[in-house]
Amino acid sequence: MNENKTILVVDDEQKVLDLIAFRLKLVGYRVITAKSGEEGLTLAETDRPDLIILDITMPGLDGLTVCSRFKQSQTLSEIPILMLTARYEVESVNKAMAAGADDYVVKPYDPTVLQMKIQQHLGKSKVSSTESKGKS
């Protein structure tokens, strides 16, 4: 079921990109990666991912700026954005949400929690059959 879903991961650390991509591919997602905010914006325009995982602290365009640009775009604004960052301060969470983030996960993260949040947000973009099954 996940094989039709594409996730864009934007982080300036190659190890983080590799680890997240590996784990997501194991459960059937198509994963594209970007090492900068600029590259992430370009890839999102061309590949139209179903969900974006975005770091805050990056050189050049930071994740908050990138998030704002995604949410201001007529073509990309509906894509859920999960901020995945080492910044745990309440102020950082508030800034991310104000920029348009749909969720916030702090590094180091639990892969199971990240996967659950991904599924939750991907389910919001489509009619969720799991919600109706849970009510039966």
C-alpha cells in the first residue's frame, strides 16, 4: 500500500538522509532526498511528494523558510510537512507550526513513532478506511 506514496526528506546531513530513506523504503515508500532547502523546493515541484520530512537547521534556506514557501505555494500547500529536528525548545515548535508544519518530531527519534506519524498524515490526505474500520 505504501509503494504508491512518495516521501521527500530534506536534511543537510547525509547520514540522516540515508537512515530515514532506508527505513522508509523497507516499509514500501518511494523516497527522494535533498541536502538543502533549495534542492527540496525544486524536487517537490518536479516530483510532487505525498509528504515532506524537513529539518529546521540547514545552511542556506532553513527549514522554517522552506516550510513557509511550501505552504504559500498553490501547488504544494496541501502536502503534509513533518519537521524532524534536534531543536526541542517550545519556541522552535511554535515557530515551525507558525510556518505551516503539520507535525514536529525531535531527533533522536523513535522510528516507529515517525512511521506512525507519517501514516497518520498520509491518511488525512485521502479518505481513511482505517478510521471507519476502527469504529466498527
